[in-house]
Amino acid sequence: MHLLKTLVTGAVAVAALSTPALAIEANSLRLRLVESSSAASIYTIDENSMLVTSTGPGQLAGELEGFCTRNGETLERVDAGGAKMLAVRCGKLFEAESLEGRQVNGKMVFNIKSAAPEPFAFKNPIYPAIDGLTAPPDGRLPGNYSSLDMYQYMYALCKKDGGTPATVITKRSGRSVRLAEVQDAEAFDYIFNSGDSKDPWYMECAGDKRFLVEKNYKYDLYQDNAYIFHSNRGLDGINYVQLEESRVASINPGTMLEEEERAELARFLKTSGLKDFSGAFEDK
């Protein structure tokens, strides 16, 4: 965690990126939680989903109920079979549920999905404000910290400068291992559930301030310097199944792979649907 404090200067992060119109809208739950003490941190998954940490469900539920009422809706509990401490729905605005048995930085974790797209938001007491984020120097980044923290830090840095993130993750099926580009929600799902495994992942930021961050393959899961930052570089030169190719990968898995590997990869992609792990953010 110390890297994030030494790379940039600033106080507790409470920030959101949005268009001016969205920034002042009262019906943005994401922007409301940025300002609320009920949310210790906010991790943006995509335009509709976010991960929120809190000390407990009571305070967060109160904030959600207040927001729901102010927008003319009623917060209702969703039958989750008694397995979840919090599972609620606010009309057609949003759904929220606790992720039982999971914690981030010692806090309970909640997944919130909004029906309408929301502006990017970023909140965490260990980070500086998003406007103060700066890129680290090229090379290995010192320290030992989670993939979730590194991914969200770099994702926010990219969004701050108007860039477009693209993420490549490791996919396994038996003895088959492939790198594949995925959409934001699946990328976050992998980082949250499997990002701290030994396998590598990459995030490119395309834009005026182009960069690439990679998580190196680790034999020792607790080794330092597992992340490498490259300015003015993208995913070019890395062999992976591109997002466009992945939609028809069972027919044409890509020209970068050796001929004898293609049939095996095609069978893997066709049967797995390019999603060989069970994530926490699947639509019901």
C-alpha cells in the first residue's frame, strides 16, 4: 500500500469523474455514496456496477433507503434465502447485495448495480484524490499489495486523463492456459476473485497518455515488485485472444497461436464461452 502514498501527494480520496451534467444530478447513487460516510471505499466495475466497502450493512442500508425515498421509490428486501446480510432492490433504480465471507481491506463488501449508467467514481482512504493521481516511473513498482488496489489505481489514472482501459487476463481450463482480452465487468470479476493468484494480467490505457501495467507471473504469491509500469506502450507485442476474435474464437481462434494448438483452444473456448470461472457479479 505504501507505493500509492509515495507516487502521489494528496489526502483521502473522495472523487468522481463525470460530465458536468451528471456531476450535479441528485439521482446519481454513485456520486451520493462518494460523499457519504457510509461507504468506506468505492471500486467502479463498469458504468452500471460498483463494489462498495462499509463497516456494516446497517449504515449502508440507511443511506440506500434515504436515496431511494428521495427518488420516489421504496427500498424492498429481496428474498436471498436468508444467506445474505443485505439484499435489497430500489424499484427500477438499483439492486444491492452483500458478498458474504468477503472483505476488502478489513471491510465488508457490497455489490451495487444501477439500472442507468453512472459516472466513474473513485473513493478510498489510502488513495489521494483522483485529480492528484500521477503516473509512476517506468519499471517495477516497489511494494506488496493486492491486484484489486493496483488495478483500480491504474484504471482511475487512465480515466482521469480521458483514456480507454483494456484488460487482458489469464484463462485456464485443465492444462490449457491462454491470455484473453475481456470487457470491464469480467476483468474486474477476475481481478477481485483471482487477481492475486500466480498468473499474470495486463491493463492498457489507450489515449494521449498511453501506458501499460502488467502483473508479472509469480511463483511466490507474496513477493514484492510484482507489477511493472510501461509508459507510452500498449498491448502490442503480447500474444492474446483479442476481444473481437473471442466472439468467434471457436471458429478462428487467432493467427498468433501455433497450428497444433488451435484445435485444442477452439474446444476450450467453445465449451467455456470464454468464461471458465464463477464470478460474484453474474446477472441473476
